[in-house]
Amino acid sequence: MTAMWKGSFRGLNKLDPMAYDVLIGLVCDNRHWTLVVIYPKEKRSIYIDPFGETPAHITKCKDMTRAFMRHKCLHISRWTCGQISHSCQQDSTSCGAFVFKFAELIITGGKLDFHTDEAAIIQLRREIACRLVTDSENVSDLCRTCGNECQSPGRNKDEHDDWIQCSICSLWFHWICVGRPPLEHDFSCPACTL
């Protein structure tokens, strides 16, 4: 979607937008994440900026999505682009977490209204991280810090001098990679200690 936002349709030649009810894509522009939602059959799109939408960006979204549909040789008369009510970002670093949550709520039919205080955003980031890990391919034999398998030949994570498990999220880490915490105490990984 970022390439489309910048005027390129490279990589989208095989995509038939009319085969979908909704297309959702994240846009990264000047290190800020926003969301574009396209409803091809309804001839409309929605632009969502965690900081709040500007008329210029809504116009750009409309022009960009219309150009994409024209590129696909589809009828695009009366194409509209709008915005919907949503929670707003209060800090300068959580736009990515916001757009992930917005996308999830759009897919599930929820309202884009959620708590945005610091604790809620930390929890949101934790949920996103856990979902990415659990919905990815099996990485149970990989350290969550370095991404490598067991470093000692002939040994495995069941031997706790090489591996340690987070008592909160239950993920495994090389003991060395997380600073050799005491084995006699509960261990909380860096993500769970935010």
C-alpha cells in the first residue's frame, strides 16, 4: 500500500480487487503509519491517520485508490473516500500499533474506539507481539532474542543452563542472550517487563 500511496502499482498486477470485499493496507510515509481501506465493490475507500485525517490526505487517498482501480481497468465513477471516527494517538511513537488495531477492528466489525493511555498502548503492543509470534510458523526452537537455535551442539532447551522461559508469556530465550538472570527466580522477558 505504501508503494501505491507513492504512485506505483508494482507488484499488484495479479491482484483482482473485485475478488475481495475489502482491501486493507498500511502506509508508511515520512516514518508515520496510516491505514487505507478499500471497498472495491462499494466504490469507496477510507483513510485513517492515528493523529487525525487532513482534507489533503483524504483527497490523496481518493486519487490514489481511483488511479489503482483505473489501472485495473475497472469502472470507478463516483468513487468516494472518507474517514471514520477513531481513537487518536497521544504520543509520537505508537502509530504502528494504532494502525494494526484499526485494521483488526475493521476486519472484525468493531468500533475503532479503544483506550490510548500509556498502559493501554503497552498492553496493545504486547498483544500484537504475542499474536505475531503465535500466528507465525513454528519458532519454538528459536531464541526470542537472537533468533538462533540452541548454540551448543548436542544440547537442547530442556537443559536449563542454556535456555530460560519467561514466566509471563512462556516464550524461551538463551540464558546468555537475556543477561544470565538468576535461575532460582521467576524470569520476565524484556517484552513483558515494559
